[in-house]
Amino acid sequence: MNFGETVGKTAILVIDMLKDFVSGVLGSEKAGKIVPNIKTLLDKAREKKIPVIYVNDAHLPQIDEEFKLWGPHAVKGTEGAEVIDEIKPKAGDFVLEKRRYSGFFETGLDLLLRELGVTDLILVGVTTDICVKHTAADAFYRGYKIIVPRDCVASFKESDHEWALNYMQKIYGVEVTDVKEVLGRITR
């Protein structure tokens, strides 16, 4: 499936839209507000046969290094590590677990994308300045074209959200747009 002006195949990466990040221990009102936009985008993507790939925190209990910074969250096998009900994976979607910020770090994501023939990525989820940004960095290093709809990502603070969008645009060449623009391209 072509995306806009590109010649490659597009996939959507859903990053950490987990119960702990939306309504749990690291949850925020901002994360909840992007859910309807992500749901609309995922529904349309599935209709158009665009691959949907979830990259989810699944930390090991007690030993995970991230706990030193953030406290326990998204512990593998717990309810907090589950994707929120509104956008749960469906048949045909892919789900990968991660233990660090980037969706690429030791997850098999790059191999999956290459097997699918994907060249363009749409990143959605939380948080803009941490997991989304680090996933964008690794996507850039691997040569993917990256699109981030600003109303499908969120951070704890609006200033961090805006900083990360500007940084990704300037440093990684990310196309920052909105869900309406992305939906318009998908439906062409």
C-alpha cells in the first residue's frame, strides 16, 4: 500500500498504548485523549490492509533497569502491561514485546518490517519524548521514512511533546502531521 508520495509500503507502529501508560501508574489525561484518533487510524489501516504492529513494554519483575528511573510499570504478565481495551490488537496484527524505550531494541521489529516489505512507518502512542522518539531514532538509523501524527502521540508534559516533535522533525526528518492528513492519504 503506497502512502502519499512514497513508493514503499507503510505500517503503523503502536507504541506502549498500555493500561499502565494510559490510566495506570504512569497514566495521564493526555494519553487518554489520543485514543480516539489512534482507534480511527487503526480501523482505517486494517480496512486498507496496512500492517498494524504493537511494540509494548513487557518488563521483567524486580530486575528491569527502567524501574530505577520510573518505578515498576508494564510488568510482563500483569494487567498494566496489556494494551488498552479500546485499541486491542486484532487478528492479523503483530505484537512485539520490548524492555527498553525503542521498539527496535532487541525486539525483532526490523526483521518483521523487512519481511513485510515496509519502508514507511507511522508512529503513534506514548510517550512522544521517550519511547516514540527513541523508536524514531532507530527507524531513521535503519533508513525508514517516518510519519508522526501529532494528535496520535502524547507526553506527560505538553512542552516535552512539542520539543520531541520538533527534535524528530529536525534531526530525523520525521514528517509531523495530523491524523486527518494521514487518513486522507490512506483513503486515496
